[in-house]
Amino acid sequence: MSGKSHTFDHDSIPARRWASNLFVSRTVEHSLLTVDDKAMDDVADIYNDAGDAYAAYADGDPSQLFAFAGMHGYADRCVWAVLEKKLIDLRASGARSVRLLDAGCGPGTWLRRLVIRARSLGFSSITARGFDIAQAQIQRAQSASRNLSSLPGVNLTFEVADLAGRLPEPDASVDLTLCLYSALSHLPVARLPDISKEIARVTSGHFIATVRPIGSMPTAFVDSIEKVCRLKQDHARDRCEIDLSDGRQIAFSFHQFTAAELRNHFSSCFDIEDVRGLDLFHSRFMPDSRWNPVSPSDDSQLADELERLEKVYATRAEFMDRATHLLLVASGLRTAAPAADVVAST
């Protein structure tokens, strides 16, 4: 699930209830859990109703997996560069099998990319599971992956599940776990410590996540931003409310992170390799066909300068929290081998 703004079929989503209609009680733990569960149901409803166009809205053209074009393609290219390098490094280490997990996979686009690349690198055994709370998106992932999942050596599955629950993967069994764009932002912040521990429990290799930072530009999630009549992000309640021009009203849980906060949520469970801002400049300089004329000159010089600026400022504290997304790259904490294993290996 992504927080990026793209053109979207706005007739596919019915009106939603306002957050103010929710019963909120902070007196007992049971009530808190009920509110959390209700909030996640709202999120599931919105992404269930998103329609077939959501795949392109979220992650680019699903029929051109490695094109990474469009207004927000820069962030996707950055994420893919990290994921691809982790696969290449694992294969270079001599590994012939790989296990992948996509938590909050939406229509499955990123997991399809990983499986295809893993095959091209020569992995002979690929186990990949994606899950999401939106059943309709899982159905789309299953349909799009039917041919890929039937290939020899590929065990690719998608299922409906909640990231706040216990993962079925064994301890330290996953080489690459990803949780991209809005998946973590839709979760209750109070649950993040337990969620991070559970992700760390199953991840032996690397964990890659992206979230929306506190200073990012507004997004409508399920439609392009110009369709918004009213938008309110309530930071105190981690609740986003949107009025769209066609009369729809949507409301759901959404938390925006600072870079320090994102790091802190996972630093006790992972070795943090990198935290950086993605797309500080690129989307702000993209032409809009409804407004800007086609550039008569070659824009390669501008593209090179934007790339340079991104690299300079992506890890500077005063800029990171104003990026379009934050990227977290982490690796599983290494523990000493049991005595029996040490003896056996000597």
C-alpha cells in the first residue's frame, strides 16, 4: 500500500464513515484493542475498494515491472536498487535458495519483481510469501502471479493476514523482508515495538521498509491530490480524513514518522544500515502535462543535478523529514551460535 499520488479511477470507491463516528474509549485495554481493530478494518475497506487501477497507482505499471517511470518513479528506483543489491550479494555468497517476505504486499508487484530477479540470478529454490489485510488486493496479486508461481523452483503465495499478528515463518528463516510505503504508517504506533520484534524474529537477512515522513507533501492515497477538496491529517490521533471532489469521504488511521522515530522503533531488534529520505526534489520538479509545455531542451543536465542533490541531502537531518518517503535498511542481529553448533563446525 502506497502513499504516492497518481491518477486513479475515482469512481471505484464508495463513501466511507468519518472517524468521528468511531466509539473511542481509553479506559480499558479491551476497548483500545477494539478501536485498533476497527481502525484496521477501515484501512482494509478502503484498499479492498480501490479497484484494478490501484496496482498502477501504487507501484507503477504492473505489466512493466522494471520501468519505474512516472512522477514518483525516483523513489521506486531507489528502493529497487537496494532490494536488487541484497539479492545479488546473497547469490554472490554462494546461496542457491532464497526466502522472501512482503508484509503489506498490496497487489504483489514488489514480490513479483523480486522473484523474477532471483530466478535470473540463478537461485534454484525461491520461497516467497506476501500478505495484506485487503482481500481484494491479495486476489489481484494471486491472479497476476499465476504463471510465475507455477515455475519450477518457485513457491510464491499470497494470503490475507494482519501485520500485527504472529508471522508463521520459523525463526531466522527469511533472507529479505520488506514492508513498503504505507503499511507501517497504517498500524497503531503502540503496537510497533511488538511488530518490530516479530519481524526481527523471522528475518535472518535484511529488512527494508519505507514510510511517509512528518514533513512530506500531502497525498490522497487512493486518488490524485487535485481531486481533494479537504484534507486533514490529525497528528494527535494519527487519523487522516479526506473529502474528494466526487463527494466521497474517506477516513483511516495514518501515522507520519520522523527519521529518528523510525530508527528507534527498529534499532533494538536490527542493526540499522541506513535511514535516508527518498525524493526530496524529483517529484517537485516533474513536469505536469496539464500545465507545463514539453521542454524543448534536453533535461539530462537537470536530472543529473537533481540526482546529485538527492545524494547530498538524503541523510541530512534537516531534510530527511521533508522527503516524500523515508527508507530504512536494516539487517538481523547476529547471535552467537549454540555450543553444539560450534563444536560440530570445528
